[in-house]
Amino acid sequence: LQGPIAARQLVAAALAADDGAGKPVLAVTATGREADELTASLGALLGRGRVADFPSWETLPHERLSPRADTVGRRLEVLHRLKTGDDSLRVVVATVRSLIQPMAPGLGSLKPIDLVVGEEEPFEELLERLVELAYTRVDMVEKRGEFAVRGGILDLFGPTAQHPVRVEFWGDEVSEIRAFAVSDQRSLPGEIPRVTAPPCRELLLTGPVKEKAAELAKTYEADAHLAEMLTKLADGIPVEGMEALIPVLCEGELELLTDAMPIGAHVLLTDPEKIRARAADLVRTGQEFLEASWTTAAAGGQAPIDLGASAYRGLDEIASHAQDTKRAWWTLTQLTTEDPDVLRVSVEAAPSYRGELDRAMTDLRAHTASGGTAVLVVAGQGTASRAVE
């Protein structure tokens, strides 16, 4: 597609519309700021519940640093909606960083915790489930991904929640759910009928994962830091940066974001030139990180653990894989071309006046004089009254 980048929300909305392609769309941007802007624009066009932002990790795949709990929670919520066939989700917006980073298999199948007032939930099993989903048990909840227990009261701070909630149980029945403030631990006004809490990590310490960690701890016992890390994981203790070990601890082949989209979905790259340059930078940075570990080994250190499977993939590889798995691949470029196969979007970007009021009014008068209609949008009532005058 050829057209202004300003038309990206219109193109994505048209592809996702029932009278358009009628298939879910994965809209890809170069940066997180562009993804936020596109998500907001599409939310205004389609409805907020029909558009989801899929955030990227704040870390490199091989760094021994964990992504934030809220980032993981938002990612897993989107993957779960895709896996369960949520027809209301029409557009997923992601950065190129998310597009080219492989993920652990089966993330969309991870079931969040769902508590409903009036329904029963075995209390002890719930606490075990929270630990399995990488929540941390504490004395007082202060951060996302934490929970605390006092008698039959559960304080829970989900990774995507604005406030933690206090869930009161009568035996195994959920009797009341209220939000509370972290600062003074006091309940906030109003009752909540339901609360959903997704997992806090993309690597969960299941039985097979702990067994694999114990096996690798013996293999790499000469690397004190890695061996300690693996030993803790084998004992079921989450550690910072454990997600870097996804390629060696998870069974099965890693998945791409395009694999999570339904068959027949459309992938739309907005501003492909900028996206391609960003993808190349990410691949190069990730490769340099891996090469540094092998340089250390060549100098006499132990051969590093092989984490290459989680490295950023090249954009051409992603495009080929998407098309081979029956996902359409579109680009929206502002570069002109004479290629007859390129569809041209009949939209022009609105001029940016940047304070040039006289030029704006001149163009407005010319437009209305030629029979056109204009809508002037301003910030408030006072500004609107002055504009009319």
C-alpha cells in the first residue's frame, strides 16, 4: 500500500472491518510511542474493547533482567484473548520489537485467576495457584504481582490492575471484593463483582521446568552464578532474569507473535522503512550481546549456555513465516512507486499549521467557498466561543 503514514489507523480499521477484509489485524509500529498513539486512534474508531496494545519487553531476550509484571500481564491478556477466539478483538497493535522476538510456547493457554462474588473457589488451591502463576506472597501488598493472606482475607495486586483488591471468603465462597489503596491499606468506595488476575511471568515454574533446571544446574556447576540461578528455579524459587532461560527450560519450539494471530489474519507494517531499520538495529544489538559471552569463553571461560533460539529474528524471516502460515502481509509506505501491484490509498495527510493561524483561516475560507464543509475542533468551550466570534 502507498499512502501517508497518517492514514495508518484508517487502513488498519478498514482491514479489520466486517465489510473490509473481515479478519483480525496485527498493526506493527517502529516505536512504543507510535504504538500508543495508534492504539488510541483505533480505539476511537472501533471502540476500546476491540483494540489491544501488545507491549514489548523492556529488556533484551538474553539479559538476566526480567520484564515488568504489568508488561507481562498485558501481553498474556492479549494472547489469552487470541487463543480463546475472542471475536470482539479486531486489532492488535505491537512494536517491531514484539514482532521479531520469539516467545515461550503455549502462553495463550495460561488461564488467569477469575474470582466472582457469590461463587466458590477452594481457598488453599487458590493460594497454590497464585504461587504457580509467579505471584509473590508477602506480609503486606505494595507492588503488582504480590498477594497476602490474613485468615479468610486475600489481598491481591494483579499485574494489570490499577489498585490491589481485598477478597473476603466465607469458607470457599467469595463473599466480597473491594479495591484498596496501597498507601494506607484502606478500602476504596464501591464493591467489585469480579476480578481477573493473569500470570506475572512468561516462564512458570512447572514440574518439567524445575526438572530441566535441576539437570542444567549440574551441567553448568562451574558457572557459580548460573548454577545458583538454576538451583533456585529447580527449588521453585523465581529469580530475576529467569526469562532469559526460556529457550533451554521450555519444551517445544518457541513461537512468534504472528503464530498467535488467527489463520487468515492480516499483518500491517506502518512506515516499513523505519520498521526495517529498527529491526536491523535490534538484531545487531542482540547478536553483539551473544557474541560477547562467546568471546569470554574463548578467553578461557566456560562455553556459555546456548540461548540463541530466543534471539531476535530478521524481518524477512518473519514475513516469510507469516505468509507460509497463511497470514497476509501488508506494508503502508509513503514512498512513491510505479509498481502496478501497489495499491494507492486515496488519503492525504492534513497540513500541520503549528500556530500559523492566518494560513489556517485562509485555507478554511477557501475550502468553504468552494462548497466544502469543515469541522473546527478546539480544547474547550471558551476557545470555541472565541473561534465563533
